Amino acid sequence: MNRKKLITTSLLGALLFTPLFAGDGVFSGMVRDYAAFRFSQTDLPVHEITADVRYEYYGDLGKLTLHPIAYSNPNKDLELSLGEAYMDFYLESTDVRIGMQKVIWGEAEGAFITDLVSPRNLRSFILADFTEIRKAVPAIKVDHYVGDYTVEAIWISHFIPFSPPSEGSMWKQEATLPFPSAITATVKDPTMPDSSLENSELFLSLSHFAPQLSWTVNGGYLWGDEPLVTSVITTGATTRDIAQGYERYPFVGGSLNTSLASVVLRAEAALALDKPMNTLDMSANPPISLEKHHQVQTLVGLDWNMFGAQWSSQYLMIYTHEHHDQLISQMKSIKEFSHTLTFRVQDTFLDERLTAKLFTYVELDPANALFRPSLSYNLGDGVIVEGGAELFVGDEGGTFGSYQDNSLAFLSLRWYF
């Protein structure tokens, strides 16, 4: 089912249930005009108008939510995206949500550790608002409450992959294929898993919420978000077809949040069991193959107030078990240990109408970073003007350094209603 059919079916299906809810509807949303100036090319590669609308219909049985999003760009077709479309049913000690929905797990800011239920939308790399990076999935989510404990079960009917940058986008990076110049390699579109009960995804979690310590343990059986090379087929003396597909694996993890005096400590970890990965060995035929490795991701974060401002820092480490130098992800080398730091400071001025913020990613090996300073001013009546920069620096082999030619300044005008 293509995107337009999925959006239309979800919206019509949700509207059919509207008569079951005797109540009132509420519209809210945001309209944003965003433009970016790229330093290296002295051009305006992005000018996008976004209409983000949410309709909530409250009734005796629960709530209906419809959340379509439209993107308008010069010289491009109007892009319609389904943010969410679901129904909530509120029972005595259980909440049930059915439909296209986003699910957020974990304690990380700007990183995905146990937050693996909703795939990522990377059409703008990771520069979109954190709430816009996640995509909705067709799911049934059940939350059962017992005192301070919550048991959550999520069943996703069929797999939804991540959204990479589109062809021609400034964020699209072409992988360097490991073939001699005389060989013409054609990369095929990824093969999607069949929509069947066998291929559905399941997630479970147990949470405890308390003033001094809140924790969650969770896990799931899911499809990997990004496609892998599944085979290299020789179609001629100088031609190869590279097939791609998605592989699945289980994971277990957890997170916690506690206060130490005036400091908030956040921690999160996930263990991916037998996670499929590609290997690149030019002496082998074919040179690209699949292996499975355990992988651990951990994060520790601190939040505190100082000098009237809000401060936050995080340390993220990824460890790949039984690592060797031939492991790759999207044609980039996977390291045995990967280390990333984040830092955020935010303060308000002028009766909290002016907000100054700096968010930074720093990858240690190779050394590269993304600096995101911004200023926003609340003009009143839901209108906010914001300006800032996205500065990519460091080694071109790094996650952020590879985009150093895309450093930019931006200006946006948002109206919330």
C-alpha cells in the first residue's frame, strides 16, 4: 500500500468511527515558514511551508485524533504526510489506542536507544524538531495501570521503514560501492517484508513512576530501521545487481530517571541480540555479506539549573560484540566502540518572550560535531520568530563532519493556533 492510499484509508477509517463519540471536536496546529541559507554554496536550498494540523474529538467512549501534515516547497509537488490517526478508549484501569500513532520510549534527548517503536523520518537529516523525526506506525497499544506501575503492550500490524532524504536533497549521500570502475553496479530498492501476522512487530514494557525514582524495562521483536544489502547478483561480465532488504532482531533494555539533590540523572541502555549487519570483504565473492552481532547502546544524562538557565549533558556509547574491521553500516565502517556527547543550555529573557538555546552533538572518533545555536522570540497570539544556525565541523568521515558543506543559517516564522 503506497503512502497516499495509507493516509486516505487511515483518515476515512477514523472518520467512520466519529459517530461513536458523542462530544465536541477541537482543532489546533501550527503553520511554519522556514528558509535556510547555505554558507558553502551561498544559496537558499530550503524554503518550506509546513501546515501541521491536529483534530481531537472528545466523547463518552474516548478520543479521536487526526493529525495530517502538509509540506509545500517551490518547484516540488505538495507532500502530504500522516502524522497520526488513532482512537483512544479509556477503560477503568486500561487505555487502548488503535491506529496510526507515534510511540516515544526512553530518556534520551536527540538519540534513539530504546526508542525503537516508531521509525525515524530523516528527510531533513536530524534537523527537524524532535517530535517530527518520528513516524507513525499502524498499531494497537494497550496501557494497563496497577498503582504506580504501568504495563504496556504494542502490536504493530506491518513494518514501516525509516524515511531517508529524497533524491536531489542536500542531505542525500551516495554510498561508495566496493567495485572496480569497470563494473556497473545497480542498487535495487529495498524489498519490504510481506504484510502478515508472522511479520508483525511486538513490544512490551513495565514502568514504575515515583517522585524520587522512575524506571522502565522493555523489549521487543522488530525489523531493523535501515535496509541492508542482502545479496550481490552477477548479471553480466561487467554488471552487478545489489539487492536490499530488512532484517529483524530482538532487543531488551530499560531506562531510569532520578533526582540527586538539584540534579536529575537519566540513564538508558539497550541490548540488540544477533543484530544483522553487513560486512565488506573485497577478497570474497560476493564482497558484501550479512553477519549477526550483539550490540549494546548505553546513555547517561544529567540535567540541572544554573545561573538561571537550564543545562543538560549526555554521554552515549555503542559497543559491537565480536567486532572486526569489515563490519559496515550504509557503506560506512562500524567501530567496536562509538562515543558521542551532547550538550544543551537554554535560557529565557524579556519576561520569557526571548529564548536562547544551544544544542550540540560531539562524536569523538573521528572528531566531528554539530552545533545548533538559536534565538526565538514570542510575538504573542501564538506567533514565534526563530533564527539560528546548523554548523557541521570536523572529520569528513564522521556522522556530522560528512555534512560540513551543508552548514547553514535559518529563519522561521511559526503560528500556533
